[in-house]
Amino acid sequence: MTDRIVELINQIGELGVGLLILLETVIPPIPSEVVLPFAGFAAAAGHLNPYLAWAAATVGSLLGAYVLYWLGVALSYERLHHLAGRPWFLLFGQRDLDRGQRFFEARGEVVVLVGRCIPFVRSVVSVPAGLTRMSFLRFSLLTALGSGVWNAVFIYAGYRLGDDYAAVERYLAPVSKAVVAIVLVVLVWLVARRLRERRMARARETVGAGSREAG
């Protein structure tokens, strides 16, 4: 993947940086930790304009975030709340969704801003913003600010490191893996809890039916 990223940036320059960051926002396995430092290295070598590369990356971040934001709007909180009440929906229940909505309404601006600087989270955070109908203008400003800082830091790191730009990805890879591992653990816990709640509910129904028959 790294070789293809390097080849695309070499072929179409700053536009390639923006396109890759757009795709990275929608498809997290494409690592911005490789794209941005290489763009900085290419800028230091005179092959890219660092300011245009930063602008292209930030626009790409915005466009990718918009895709996921409107996905959240299209899904809608009401529809997701209905799905969360179905027996076969195992990720979370309606009460979990209600708590999440209250938290996002109270802290959503901080979550969107800071989330742009956390691997993997910077992609998915746009969906709850759309679900809760966060102001599109506010969402755009927070996304542009958070993404702009993230992009600038990593392009600058690549610029300073030169041909050792890949060191950025090596140092950040454990962080990305840890975040993904935490997300997976939380998902497994949510599913296990939902299954336990369903078993307990069936057990109560069975006991209740037995009591009614005995009466």
C-alpha cells in the first residue's frame, strides 16, 4: 500500500495528497500517517508545494467527512433508535443510544475537534455528528480546524525528517493499533452485554409464565 501511495503522489502531486486523504477519511485502512509525511518529504525535495499539499489534504479531509456526516443524516437518529430496539440488533440498545445522544449534544464540538487528531476515530466521528444534526457550518469549521492541525503536523514532520519520513508511521502505528483494539473490545463488550440482557429477559418471561400457570 505504501508503494502505491508514493506512486500516486509522485504522479499527480498535491491532488494525489488530497485524494488519498479523502479516501483515508472514508476508508480508515489507508494511513494518513504515510500519506502526509511523504508529502512533506516530497515538498522538502522540491516535488510538491507544502502549502498546496496541506490545503489539498485539508479539503480532502473535509470532503471525506461530509460523506460520513450525510450518511449519519440519511440514517437518522429515529431510524437507528428503531433498529436498536429490535431483538436481532446486538451492538447497543435504545438506552445506550439515548445516553450517547445526550453526551454528543453536550460534548459534540469537543469530540469532533479532538477526534480529528485520533487515528480511526477521525473517520467515524462524522457519523454521530450527522445523526444528531450538528450544525453543518459548525461541523465544517471544527473538522477543518482539527484536520488542518493534524495535516500540518505530519506534513511538517515529513519535511523535517526527509527520506526517513516513514519513521512517523513506525512510531504512530502502535497508537493506531491500540485505538482499534479498544474499539473492538468495546464492541465485543456491547454485544456480550446485549446477549446477556436478552437471556435474562427470556428467563424472566419463563419464570413469569410458570407463575401464571401455577396460579
